[in-house]
Amino acid sequence: MDIFLNEDHLQKIHSASLNILGNIGIIIDNPSAKEMLLDQGANEKNGRICITSDIIESAISKCPSTVILTGRKHEIQLGSGDLHIHNMGGARDVLELPEGELRPALSTDLDISTRLLDALENITSITPLYTPRDVPGSLMAITMFDRTLRNTVKPINGPGVTTAVEVKILFEMMQIVLGDCPKVSIGVSPVSPLNFSGDIPEVMLEVARHKLPFGPLPCPSVGATSPMSLAGSIALQNAENLASIALVQTYRPGLPVVYCGRLSVLNMHNLSPIWGNPEIGIMSAATVKLGHYYGLPVNVYGLSASGFACDIQSGYERAFNALVPALAGADELSGVGEMAGGIYSSNAQIVIDNDIMGMVQRIKRGFVVDDESLAVDVISKVMDTTRNFLKESHTRKFLRAGEIWQGKLATKEIGWESWNMAGSPDAVKRASDIAIDILSTHEVLPLPEDQTKELDRLIERLKS
């Protein structure tokens, strides 16, 4: 089977998802959301709401084909054909490298990680990286967003939200800094399989109420909360996406939607998640093709790896699982800084991932073939003179244009002897040193004083 899915595969998955929604249905107990779907022609069967294909097709047709995300200075457009990158969100702990010490994340780690991500050229938007343990749970999402707002000028993705009240507060914070019509994406996760009970619909509709870009974020686990077959899991994830889209588009037609997928696999011997398997990249690529089948920009896993160390296994797993969906045409990849399945992160891993994504972007870009790049005249000149291309203006031009990728982690020493004399530094040590150097010099444009005071007042009000 083609991992990128052909038209026939896409149509079969689409039909299976419509069958799931139309004949099996979703679990949903929110009265207003149920009534809204029933008014559109859905029906109730076996205690579930079955959503017709007409509702789904109508909802898809209302979605814009591109989504704009804005920050204080920069904006990105998803769906334009460019690949954008953001970090994972919500890590619980910090891994101090190269020492290898693990500790709970604090609010200051949000400040530090956001500044580092702000400085790195291959990260285009930022998600609050840590769930700090020095704040109460009621203020967790608010603190995560507040610290991120203050420490980057790049576009921001909102933290995971679980209540409509959190969405309202985040929107108030957005307006303080980003103006009356902020464009910050908010992800909301149904519970696989097909469970939209409790506050989930209310949170989705609150995102729509504020006209914020919406990312349905189903997270099925193959063999546990979705079928063991990859095709079945993708069809189920797609059904959860389509049901989410039906809800928000019925309430707010034309709402910007980013089609998301977070399918994972389990070690079936002990039911622990496996993040480095190639199936992650395969399913992400399939998700990309499916989202594009509907004309939507797509955000999927990118940098994911098994294990608990920043080592060679992590490196090749991350690279493959990022490259495959990138080549499938992903609009946005997540996962920068992800370690141990999202349990912890480190500054060194962030720097390494920035280089990996630089390589992925370089591979995706390819190279130009035209008269200038073929360089026949230059070759003729050099063969008649120096037989050396180093001094040619053609060499300088293509070097400056990025024909040859140059990362931050490249070995600076020449030969084994000089590398050995330098202390045999590996990628983790280099990345740690680079992170320290960046954080010692990189300054983020501070918020205006009036915005800082307004955010401070809002946080104090919530504490009282």
C-alpha cells in the first residue's frame, strides 16, 4: 500500500468514516450540542448521535482552505504549501543535559524554553512547552499561556484546554496583547473512541464562539482505543475529526479549522506507548493526505521517538518520523523538544530538533535546475583557468542562497585529533552549549508596560 494514499484509498477511508458516524454514532450528552446536531438532521440510535453524510459534507464545505496564525511580530499561513514547525506542549518535567538530571518543570522553565524557541530559525510557532508544578491546577493553562505570550514574538498555539471558562480567559489575554481579533489556534480533544461527552462540546463551541482557529485533536491508540489495523485507526480518527468539524461549523460557519491527527501505537506486551515506531510517520503521512483530501491545512506529529535519552536511537527515529509526513505535504509538524512520549523536555533536545527540522526543510526544498544552476559557462571558465571553483562569484551566490545546508551542530574540529583534543564533544554537549549561548544573548521584544500591567491584573484577579 502507498503510504501517501492514492485517491481510491482516500475515498474508501472517507466512506468508512461516514459509515462510522452515520450508523454507529458518537457519544455526546451536552443538551445544546445534541439539539444542534439533531436540528441539522442527525438522529439518535442506541444512545448515540448518528451524524449524516449531508451534515459532514456541508461542514467541510464551510471550512476555509487556509488558516492564519499571528504573533506579536510574525504570522504564518497554514495551507499555503509551506511547512511550519512547532514544539510539543505540556511536558511535566525538565531533563537537564548533559548531566541527565530530571526535575519538575517550573514557571521559569516556560520563560526559558519560550525564549530559546523564539531564537531558533526553524521553529515558526510556539506552544507552551511545560506544565509548571509551582502553580495550582486551576491556573495551569493560564500561566502557560501568559509566560509564552511574554517571551516570544512568534505565533502561539494555545495550551490544552478542558473548560469553556479557560477559553474565555485565554481569549481575554489574547486581546490584551494581540488585539480584538486574535488568531491563536486552540486544540480540543475528543476521547477515543468517539466520545464527546462532558465538557468537550462546550469547549469546542466556546472556541468557535470567539472565532479562534480550531484544531480538533483526536488521540487514538492503535489496538487500544482504535483498531489494530492502521486503516481502521485512521478511519476512526477521521470520524472524530469530522464530527468535531460538524459541531463547530454548524455553530460558526466558516470557522478556520486545522485538521489534526495524533495517532499513536502501543507496546502490546505491556500497553506502554511507543513513540519511535515507523508507524507514527506512516499514519501522520496518511493523515496529511486525508486532511488535504478535504482541502484543509494539516498538523500532525513530526519529531517523535522512543526511549528516555537524547541518543542515536532518538535521532534516527525523530528524523524518519518527521521526514515522512513532511514529504507527504504536511502544513505543520509538532514535536520539537518531545522526550519520553511528552513526559519531559530539554533545551539540548530543542536545539537538536531545530537542526533536524532544518535538514527536513532542506530535503523538502530540493534544488533548482536551470541555466544558471547548471553552470556550464562557469565550468568552462574554471577549466580554462584555475580549475578551482572557490573564488568564483557563482560559488558565493549559491552558498549564500542556501544550496548547501549548514546546521548549528556541525563538528567544528578538523580531523579526529583536534576533535579528541577538544574533549570529544558529542551532539548533546554541543546542543547544550549552543542553548546556553543563545539564552545568554537572545532578547525578546518586551511587552508594552500597559499590556504587562493588564496581564498582571488579570492573573491576580484569578488568584483571588
